[in-house]
Amino acid sequence: MDKISSDTTVAHRICPICEACCGLELRLSGPRVTAIRGHDADVFSRGYICPKGTALRDLHEDPDRLRTPLVKRAGRFVETSWADAFAEIEQRLPPILERHGRDSAAVVLGNPVAHNIGLTLYFQRLARALGTKNLYSASTLDQMPKQLSSGLLFGHWLSIAVPDIERCKFLLILGANPAVSNGSLWTVPDFRGKAKALRARGGKIVVVDPRRSETAELADRHLFIRPGGDVFFLLGLVHTLFAEKRVSLGRIAPYVAGVEALEAAVAGFSPEQVAARCGISAETIRAVARELADAERAAVYGRIGTCTQEYGTLASWLVDVLNVLTGNLDEPGGAMFPKAAAFAANTAGKPGVGRGIVTGRRRSRVSDAPEVFGEFPIGCLAEEIETPGPGQVKALITIAGNPVLSAPNGARLARALESLELMVSLDIYRNETSRHADVILPGGSPLEEVHYDVPFPQLSYRNHARYSPPVFARAAGEPAEWETLLRLSAIVAGKGAKADITALDDEALAEDVRRIAGPHGAAVLEAVARWRGPDRLLDLALRTGPYGDQFGAKPGGLSLEKLQATPEGIDLGPLEPRVPEVLRTPSGMIELAPPLLLDDLARPRADLARPVPDLVIVGRRHVRSNNSWAHNLPVLAKGPFRCTVLVNPADAARLGLRHGEKARLRRSNRAIEAQVEVSDEMMPGVVSLPHGWGHDLPGTSLSVAAERPGANLNALFDEDLRDPLSGNAVLSGVPVEMSPI
Ligand SMILES: Nc1nc2c(c(=O)[nH]1)N[C@H]1C(S)=C(S)[C@@H](COP(=O)(O)OP(=O)(O)OC[C@H]3O[C@@H](n4cnc5c(=O)[nH]c(N)nc54)[C@H](O)[C@@H]3O)O[C@H]1N2
Ligand SMILES: Nc1nc2c(c(=O)[nH]1)N[C@H]1C(S)=C(S)[C@@H](COP(=O)(O)OP(=O)(O)OC[C@H]3O[C@@H](n4cnc5c(=O)[nH]c(N)nc54)[C@H](O)[C@@H]3O)O[C@H]1N2
Ligand code: SF4
Ligand SMILES: [Mo]
């Protein structure tokens, strides 16, 4: 932190809100934040910022943000001390585990966990201490299909190829709106600037989306697609590449298995056969396939729209199939694998081969859903709480998650939460989910936390390492969130709420180090001994990582000390080819045609002739909103109301809907009301409503959000509508009825 005048200091901090991970510059006057702007010298984000970064000040100061633990007494929350809050949990949780077994406790992880190093690294300690198979997360509302397909192809759940946008010449984007979302499973701050630069150097962008989105506005070409139709469109492209002999694997050919099996599997999906189902003509499908094959350097990228649908895993897989078949995987300007400085499984162990991934090591008790990446689908949570019998969930810990709004059919989940014997929420608000808790343990302000992104350097457009110390110190006696998780671990391990968590942290670390460093363990522990908590785990990961100083063996290599001395971060260069070293499949090959996926092609094959519903709904995001939890920040909440349902003019006329008036959206016996915005951005037969709204439920304390609560899109959806392979919820392309009120 630098002093620039008698009463102003400057601090730098990576924004923890979205995956762009922008470097911010904060002006501080004593305990107050006076301004936030982009950090121009940041090696990665180069000064870029969006309105949510500025809103960190509102978040820091929000009077509704919890500062004290809350315990429910006779149905009402009362403020309590940390000691009393933990004592309450110690009194109630271990007896439940004893009576009903370890699986009677479930954990739900929300999206902000991925943006908080303490939560990311220490929930694993809690999960291990708890020993439950009932783990759930926002991943099955989001990216699980892409993690599964990448895991099957490349051998690890986080070996996800991202467009090398600064060298790309042809970018095909499906079901993503990075001009607004700032990228996802692709850390790319200032996508807009990079997209413009791509076009300025003669490159081309094609966007495939049922809405003419902000990203489509930036593109050379926009194609409307029937929601859920991506699998058909992509199969048509793959079919064309084979039929026209345009397959060219390039340098990685010796490491690609399954090309013949793939060719046979797509035989029944010619452009003519798939056109009606995706709403894109056979001629256009062929033209896109040719352009992709002919482009000097191309990348295909798909995101939420391709994941949160009934063929999520197949669509995610086919995106990479196209990258491979056109010789663009792992090539500069194509889709490449970042090499992160710390915590990446694809830089650990023996290069080029591994155990691969498996699913279904366990099945969920009620629906028999397979476990995927250690989790069950979040859509299974309500039934696991409601259904009696051995293994019934009786206690729940939510960590930075708001599934009552974020997951389908939150009303059912809310009822189920009320029936729990104990619910504990780690959250910064009393909101739609944490209102059901018996104990709420508040996280601190984001400005009081250490920051290092664990997943996102594994997904970044350029390799880099950046670290931020806390901007403000925590108040005395307030635990960091990782300390809260350790204390909960102590409670469920039977060590009591008053356990010495410093000793516990040391023990857990020593165990990790023994595993990775064997006989050198003692020396390694000694080398990182000056740090505590997440800092110590980070120093260990950096120094043993691919750019690390290896404890002195590689002078000049990375360490936490080195990162701390460079608030602008360390640039580690453009993405570089990593095949075969990046692979962790048992065969050491890219498994282009995994049997699990080829078998699943039976579903789209059977669906080829399915009639198109009259009206389906999709979601969208707005730059001044972040899932369910940014609506309480005044600087973001002001301005025009954003939770509107976009309707094509032809649909509006057909259904008697008028701009600015309210309409009822109905699906089976559930209905919501939302304000209509007539717009030719929408494909006919498709309407769009953002998710994360519906802040009119009783018992919350979100005074700004409650002024304009909006409608909860997820209230329409079914918790049992899922992509069967990944367990991911279907949140897109769902049929609805709509009528004026
Ligand atoms: N229909 C539809 N539904 C969707 C989506 C969609 O596109 N359409 N998108 C899905 C996606 S991609 C996601 S990721 C999920 C998100 O699903 P969730 O993670 O369940 O929802 P969020 O709204 O991100 O809620 C985050 C919670 O964390 C709390 N929080 C924020 N910061 C912190 C912190 O530092 N510490 C702690 N302890 N708590 C914190 C907030 O108060 C909030 O309660 O929503 C999904 N739901
Ligand atoms: N401002 C802001 N930024 C965010 C978030 C936020 O809430 N607000 N959330 C963050 C999170 S958690 C995530 S996961 C990312 C998500 O980042 P993105 O994937 O970029 O998410 P969206 O902006 O929802 O874009 C999804 C697009 O898919 C389209 N779509 C819907 N259904 C289909 C379909 O069946 N096929 C095709 N081809 N397209 C379809 C929609 O019209 C929409 O334009 O954003 C992150 N960034
Ligand atoms: S794009 Fe906005 S919200 Fe996302 S990291 Fe950057 S400043 Fe934060
Ligand atoms: Mo997400």
C-alpha cells in the first residue's frame, strides 16, 4: 500500500466477483474507500474494469452485509458471539452425525467459493473431516458438462482448452455472452477490446445464440439457433468435415484416438438431417464448417447456453471435437491449455499420462444419479432431505451459495430446508437461502481477505500469477473464512469447538507435505514455515509448481515472497502448446470418442424429429448484476429495471403481450409474473429472462434488492430435468406458456 498524500493511500487488489479477475486500484482514506478504478500496470487485465469492480466499495460498506454471527431462537435471528455460534453447532451437529451417520450431513458450495482461496482450499478439509457423500455445488447449475467432457478427452476435470484470442483469426462462439459476462471457463478481461482487435487484424467472429446478444453485436455474423439445438448444429458441422474430407489433425495427430469411431457415430447427422432441429439451414451449416476448416487459426468456444441444456455434455464435447478435427487444438491462435503457476492437476505427477476420470463411483440414494467429480446433482438435494430412510439428509452446511434462487424449483428446496434438524450457512447476507439457517457465520468483507485465484489461471487467455494481500485488517476476534471452516472441521471430527485450529492446520499441512515430498517433508515444512493458512498452501504450491523456485533449486523461480513484491503481477507469457505433456488419460491419448458420449448420441438421434415447442425460455446476464447477490448494491441497482422478459415482436403480437406491461409465465402448475420488453433481439418462439431475481421472499434482510425484487426464473424449472451424464440442470430451452395479465 502506497501513501500518495497526507490522507490518501493506494492499494491494489484482484476483483473477486467474476472470472475476469481484473486488477483494481483502490484509493483509501483511513478506513474508507474513496475510489476504485482499473489497475493500469496489471500485467493481465491492463487497467480494465467493469461497474461491478467499482461496486466493491458498496459491498464493503453495505449495512445489510452481516458482521456478526446470527443464531435462530424461537424462529428469530439474534446476534451472538463467535464462541456462542460455534458452541451451538457443537451442541447440535455431532449428535446428528452420531445418530444418523456421516451421510446425514450435506454440504452445498456456491459460486463465490471459486473466487476465495480460503474457501476453495479449506472446504476440502471440512469435507474430509465430515466424510459425507452428500456434496452439492453450483457446478451442476453451470459448467459440469464441460468439466466432464474435458475430463474424458484430456484426463482431468480442469484441463479445459480456451481460445487463444490474441492470435486467433476465426472465433466461433456458442451460448456465451462474454461482452457482458466477461468470460467463463475462459478468463479474459476486456473481451470486448480483444474481440475488436481480432477483427481489426482481419479475423472474424461468428456468434450462435437464440438472442442477438451484446457479443453478437460485436461479431461479423450472428446465427439464431433453437435453444438446445447446439448438439445438432455441432454434429452437422462434424459430419460436414468428414463428408468433405476437411479433417486435418495437424501436429497432435499421433496423440488423437477414436477418429474412426467418431466418424461412424456422426453418420446419421448430416446437415439436412439436423437443420430443422437447430433452426439453421443445411447450407449455412456447411458454410460455417468450411469457414472453420479454412481459417488460418480458429477456435470454437461454448459456455452457459451449451452447458445448461439437456445435451450439455454432448455439446461441450463437440466444441472440442471441432477444435481437434480442424487442427486448432493446442495450436497458437486456436484452443489452448493454460499452464497455471499453482494448484493445477495437469502440471502435477507424471506428464502425459494419468488415471483419467470416472463418474458414478457412488449413486444418489433417491434418484440413483451418478456422482460426477465428487458431487451429486444439486437438483437431488430437496429429495435427499425429504425422503425418509437410512442416509436421509438431516443437517446442511451451505458455503457461499444461494440455491433457493439459483437452482430450479427453489420453493420445494425452501420447504425441505425448513424440515432440517440443523442448517448452518457461511454467507455475507441473510438472504433467500441463509434465512433458513439455524446459524449464520458471516464471511468478511472481500477487502479483508487475501486473494489468489486458484482455478482461473488454469483457464486464462495468457499465463500469469498475481496475488493481493488484504486491503483492510479484520476486526479483532473475527475469524477468516478458512479459520471458520477449520473450526467446523474440528467440531465434526469430534475435537470440539475450542480445538487449537493452528495446530490442526499444521497437522493437515504436514500430512499433505508427507504425501508429496516424502523424505524431504521436514525441509519443505521448514521452508514455508513463515506463512499460515492459505498463504502457506499457496507458497508451497507456487514453489513446487511449474515456474517455482523449487526451494532454491531454481533461482529466480516463483514464491509467495516474489509475488508479494509485484502488486501488478507476473506475466508468464502467451499460451504454449502442451500436448502430450498436459494429458492425464490412461492411454496418454486425447480420447476423441469416449464410449460414454457415443452411447449418449442415442438421445439426440431419437430426438431428431421432435416437434419444436411454440415458446421456450432462456436466461441472460446483465453487466450490473452477478447471479443472485449483487442486487443489494446501490451503484449497481440504480437505473432501468433489468429483470424484464424479452419477447420477439411476432410472439408479442400472437400472444397479446404489450411492451412495459406484466405477463404471466407458466409451466405446469408453477407461474411467475414479469415485465415484458418487446425486442427483435429475440429469435421468434424464444423469450429471455435473467436468473437470480425474486427478492420478495419473507425473512431476508436485503433492503435495496427488495425495492425491485424481480421475478425468479428458476421458479418455473424442474429440479429433475437434467443432462443425465453430468447431472447438470436444464435451465435453457424449457417450454413455457405466456399470457398478458
Ligand atoms: N436459470 C438459471 N439459473 C442459474 C444460472 C443461469 O444461467 N440460469 N446460472 C447458474 C450459475 S452459472 C451459477 S455459478 C449459479 C450460482 O449459484 P449460487 O452460487 O448458489 O448463487 P450466487 O447467487 O452466486 O450466490 C452466492 C452466495 O454467496 C454469498 N457470498 C458472496 N460472497 C461471499 C463470500 O465471500 N463468502 C461467503 N461465505 N459468502 C459469500 C452471497 O451472499 C450468496 O448468498 O447460479 C446458477 N443458476
Ligand atoms: N455481469 C455478470 N457477469 C457474470 C455473471 C453474472 O451473473 N453477471 N455470472 C458469472 C457466471 S457464474 C458465469 S457461469 C458466467 C456465464 O457466462 P456466459 O456463458 O457468457 O453466460 P450468459 O451471459 O448467460 O450467456 C449465455 C448465452 O447463451 C444463450 N443461450 C441460451 N440458451 C442457449 C442455447 O440453447 N444455445 C445457444 N447457442 N445459446 C443459448 C443466451 O441467450 C446467452 O446469450 O458469467 C459470469 N459473469
Ligand atoms: S469484469 Fe468486473 S466483476 Fe469481473 S473481475 Fe473485472 S471488475 Fe470484477
Ligand atoms: Mo456460474
